[in-house]
Amino acid sequence: MKGAEPAPEYSTDDKAFREQNPMAEFLRMERMPHIWCPGCGIGTVVTCFVEAIKASGYDRDKIAVVSGIGCSGRVAGYVKFDSFHTTHGRAIPFATGLKLANPELKVVVISGDGDLASIGGNHLIHAARRNMDLMVICINNFTYGMTGGQVTPTTPTTANASTTPHGNYETPFSLPFLADASGATFVARWTALHAHNMTQTFGKALKHRGFAFIEVIAPCTTLYQRRNKLGDGLDAMDYYKENADIQHGADTRSVGISFQGDIALGKFVERQKPTFLDAVNDHYMKVLGDSYQLYGKTTAELQKEAEERARLSASKEAEILECGADD
Amino acid sequence: MDGDHALAEGALAAGCRFFAGYPITPSTETAERFAERCPEVGGLFIQMEDEIASITANVGAVWGGQKVMTVTSGPGFSLMMETFGLACMMETPMVVADVQRTGPSTGLPTLTAQQDMMQVRWGSHGDYRIIALVPDSPQECFDLTIEAFNLAEIYRVPVFIMTDETVGHMHEKVVIPPAEDIRIVERNWYMGPKEDYRPYDFNGRTAAPMVKAGDGYRFHTTGLTHDERGYPALTPDMNKQVVTHLIEKIESNADKIIRTEEDGIQGADVVVVSYGISSRIAIRAIQQARNAGIKVGMLRLITVWPFCETKIRNLARNVKAIVVPELNYGQVVLEIERCAAGQCRVISVNSCGGAVHDPEEILAAIKEGANQ
């Protein structure tokens, strides 16, 4: 074809490619390509998270990301923050120690449904109960991807998995309900299709002081989609689009997910309650007075810093707001 | 002060200001003491939902810059095993005390034992090395906790204090020296240019300097086999480098790490090799044997892991018998038999736990060894 421009050649070890990537500053480009399958929703979540950080005004040196094990557990290895890839189910207690050791950090847990809701379920409810100042993003693809498509505590009833080859006969957790009932002070859910809303919500959760839980429904095309004959990643997007039911402030008792049924989305819960560390310091200051040696900073100091950050980020946020309606 | 409280005081003296724990008999008093003392010293105690969470929060807190400790006993120790592996793999300095009680399973929760001596060495999957110290008194609970923190910082490894219910609940005088008289090894913080920082250096001799989250290094670490940058590197060659380093950084420094205490070994026909509470009981048996004219010495293991192989090997060439009393069905004695390699008789004075030895049992074994 005479005159046709040759297609630009990119390769993963191409320095130019790495530098051109708009997220290069926030990703460990030397580790690309990542391990995720075509059509997987995890990459979208990482992109939205990075966009939210960019807009947040947070010093990126003060952000730490902790993951457990599984496909979503690999997020920590790709983001260019202080990042920790821990053991299966233990991202939340690791993050708890990290946050309490260095309270100036914003600690974000990014992991999957099997990791956070099954093996790590106990830690999830207790961190929520304590209102530990953590942001938890649970990428829920209804399956154990890394081990080959087994049933999880969130797999919808009747859905097929490799360990429920004739369909799932168990009742799944509704994670927003679980988090809410356990004491989380910020609870939201989006799908991998709702990138803009997700980014907005991540931004709000970053500013939230206390336990923020965001569930992101994401496709596992290789295992869940294929085994259940649901098509590819685009078919998943169609399903999310057709069945999205945005209900901000919905009663979390009503947001359970059935197999290929409607998915309630939005920010369900946002309330103020002292964080674990606020409670420690406020309580000891009250009962011990001047003899108490404060751990970390006072609530007032932290509040002041948060306000300062909000001022800094106001302009950056306006750019994002222009791109679409607020969630 | 009892041994459990002395553990907490030792930790505070060593500069530990973070303790995530979970109550379990007979170790709970340590957590209680730490919780009580924290508000006075700017420390933080958090009671987690289980032992898995406590040990994992401690690993997280180390990477947040703290010196950390937790304490547990048998069942809790079993629950912590996976994270000990993570701590070894991430080369995380930390101190864990196991106030041993009788197992298996729930066993005899309030009664003494030394049954976790092999578990501490091999309990987590894979190959690695840890350091384990055994105190025989509340004073040593205090002293060895400080030493454990120092060793943990030098070698970036979990260090275990393998005490037991008897020492844990034993009340004795504990001297806490002035802070300036206590030797504290601070973390080896990295000071070079940010872009050159590597969390790991698999040289098999020393541990790489550390940084903490929030200081702008934006580093990564993982429980996967990793390269010097902490990035996953899933090859047999890389695993060999990592595992060899984890083992060699301890083995090649074993002479510096190992501490033992000797009494009357020169010219002895029989030597009692023991540790912790069993070695204290053995002292009475040794006195009785000496009164009866038997030439008997004592080797007390203060450091059990890494093991004093050379010392046992040399001992075996020069004595008729080694007597090994321990509150288990025979654990450390296996290591002694390996090192003695048939050069002398090795007599195990084992016990299923629950009660300390009757000195008469140890005396009988000494006599048996001497009569050869």
C-alpha cells in the first residue's frame, strides 16, 4: 500500500514506550508486561487508582500499597509506590501494622475476593470494626483466577466453577453488606466498566479517614466468563452496562448479586467515626491526661493536614470533573 | 518480676514500641505488661483478631520503621508459622517469644514444656534459618530479649526466645540496668542515593541496609522468590541465590551468634547438655553426682539455633557420655546425636512435658553414662 504510514512499533522493552506511557511515573515499567489476561478487569482498576492518586494531591512517597495473593495480589508488584506483596489473606493485617507504625502513610490494600473475603475474611471484618484508617479495594471477579477458576465466597449461586462443576450451591457474601455491618465508614461498589465513577470514588476514599471499602466487579475472561459461557471481556462490559443499577446511599442489605442479575452500584455508605488511632489517642488523653505519651499525631493535626491536601488537590480535581458527571 | 513481664521490659529497653498480640496462656502476661506500659513510653499495643494477624501486623510495622515484638505459645505459634516464612523471605528483623506449654494441640495449656524446639527451626515451609535463644531465668528473659533485638537487626531475621511456662511464671529478682549501660543495635538504615537503593543483597554474609515505607524509596518486597530489587524473579537459579543467602548469612556468622555456658567440662566423663528450665533442674543432679565422685560437666545452650556443632563434636571425642534432659520426647538430642556421630554415648532424659524433671532421673542418667 503505497504511502501508508507504517504502524508504530512498540515493544515492552522499548524505552520510548515506557516513557510515553502516561502512567509511567506511577508504574514499575521495568516489570511490564504484566501477567493479566486480555479482557481482565484488574488493569482498569490500577489505571483508575493511579488517576485518582494523581488528582488527590497526595505525596506519592507517602502512599503504600499492600496486596495478598492471587491475580489481584500482583497489583502491588506493578505500582510504583512503597509496595508489599504479602501472604494469602494477610494484606489487611500487614497494612494495619504498616499504617500504625507510620501513621503519616496512606495505606491502600488492593486484592481479590478470594484473598480478602475467604482466607482473609476475619481480618476484613475486624479492620472494619476498628475503623482502621485503610483504603481497601476488593477486585471481585467471582473466582480464584491464579489457581484455575475455583468457587469463592462471592461466586453467585448456580454459577459454574472448577470446584462446583455442576453449579454453585452455596450462598455468596454480599461484600458491601459485610463491610457495612462490620463497621466500615465508607462503602462503595462499581464495575470495571465504570472507570470514571470508580476513579471519583477512589479519590473520595483516599480522602476518607477510616476504613474505606470499595468493591469492583471485574471480569475473569479466561475462567469465569468462559466456564459460564458468558463470552469475552466485551460481553462482560455489555452485561455491566445493561444490568448496572446506580443507587447511591442504597441500604446495603439490598445489594446482593445473583448470577447475571442486576448489580447495584454507587457509594452506599459514608460516615464519620474515630479511626482506631484517633480512638487510642483520644481515649488515653482523656483518661491519662498529661502523663500520656502520644502515639503518632493528634486528631486535630491530622485534620489540618487533610484540609491542606484538599486545598492542593482542588485544581487537579476540577480537570477530572470536567471529563464527566460526578458519581 | 516474672519471666513474662521481663520479656516485655526487655523489649521496651531494646527500643521496641510496637506490639501486636493475641492472648494465650502462658504468655499473656507479656502482652498485658506491654499494653500497660505503652501509654507511658509512646508505644502502641494492639490486640489483633488472631495470632496470624498479630504476627503479620508486626511484619508490616517493621517495614513502617518500628522495632516489634510479639509473644505466644504452642497453638498460637503454630498459627504464626506461615508468616515466619514471610519474615525470613522478606528479611524482616523481629522478635517473637514462645512461652512453651505442653502439646500437641491444646494439650496442657497451663503446664510447662520445651516441645517447640524443632518447630521453631523447621516449622514454616521451605529452607531458611532463624536464631533461637533460650533463657533459664526472668533475668535472662530481660537480657536475651535485648540480645534478640540486636541479632534481629544485624541479620535481618526473626529471632525467637524459646522460653517456657515455668520460667515465664517464675518470680525472681530482675536487674534493669540504666539505659546507657545497655547495648542497643539500631537498624542499619540505608543512607545512599535513592535510585541506587536495593532492599536485598544475597552475599551470604551480611544483610542489606533497610529503608522504611514513606521515605520516598518506593521500593517493593514480596514473599515470592525475588531479585535484589525485591521484584519477583521466578527461576530456580534465583531461588538458589536467595535460599543460600538466607541460610549462609546465619551459618557463616554462627560463631558470632552462638552463646553457651560451661561448667566443669575439662576432664569430665559425662557432660549434661541442656537449655532453659531443664538446665536449671540439671544443676541439682550434677551437684549430687559430683558429691558421689562422678566427674560431670555442664554445657548450657543459650543459643539453640544455630546449633553449636563444633562444640558438641569436640565434646563427644573427650567424654564417655552426653546426657540430654529436655521437656519433650527428644528433640535437640537428635541434633546432639548427629554431631556426636557415635563418638560417645548420648542419653536422652526426655519427658512428655507438663512437669519439670525430677533431678533423680537426670542423676540416674549421669550414673549410667559414667559407668561405661
